[in-house]
Amino acid sequence: MMDPDAGLALIALRGAILAAVAMVWIIALTRVVGLRSFSKMTTFDFVMTVAMGSLLAGASRSTGWDGFTQALAAMAGLFLAQWGIARLRFASERLEEAIQNTPVVLMRDGRIDQEALDLTRVDRKDLIAKLREANVHDMDAVRFVVLETTGDISVIQGGAVEDTLLEGTRRVGGGAGRS
């Protein structure tokens, strides 16, 4: 009969080896498909990252080759799906709109757009915290704040801002008042 501690050690060793092999597989797939695989540009990219983590965990916990191989095949399938969808996005405006979130202007020229905050469910306190993180000293110095497609909040301060930087954004209300 095997010592229980030795059995646990073998299970831990197997998990570590399977996780390492799966990580090498993910790196290889990323090298083939490209770094964009783990970007946060679209909702699909975010889902891809979460799913890949789940598959990596599943692969490292596999108790047989069937489960391990299935996890590796699912990883390859996700990379293939993302690659295909990225190609289709360039060809189809409708698919682009369905997959891609639209950045929303939350603040412009020192004025908070309460309608935009309500639409995006961004709390005013969270916006103010982001302004502090961006070292905003004067609300009037803020040219615009955008809730990006990734969920990040961009704060642009200073003088004149090129219109190109607002390209593709959605403006909800007038941003009237500081609220």
C-alpha cells in the first residue's frame, strides 16, 4: 500500500507538470495567433481570457489523458474562434457592432455627463476616484473622460484635444453641470 503522503505528492507533481505543459501550449498558440489573443479590446477578448484560465485550471486538474487532451483541444478551438472572429470583424460592420462595445464619453470640458454615468452604470464616486488616480487637480483642466470598450476609464487633461481621439465614442447627454 502506498504512503498517503507519497500519493499526495504524486498528485501535486502531476498537477504541476500538466499545468506547465498547458502553459507551454498556450504560449505556442499565442505565438501562432498573436499577442492580441489576450488583449482587452472586445467583450469576446475578455471572455477568451477568462475561458482560457478556466481551461488551464481544468487541464492541470486532469486525472486522465482524455480530459487533458480535451482541454488542450478546447484551448486551440478558442484561439481559432478568436482569430476567425477578428478576421470577420474587419469584413462585417454588423458583426463589429455586435461584438465591440462603444466607448462612452462620461465627462467633457470639466463637466460630468450624468446621463452617461446612468447609462453605463458608473457611479459618480468611481469617476471621481479615477480623476484622483489621474492626478486631476482642477476639473476644468479635464478635456474628457471616456469609459473605454475594455471597461477602463481614460482621463485626458490639458489644452486642445484632437477630434481624432474622440473618434468612435458615444456622447449621451450634454454634460451640463458638474453635479
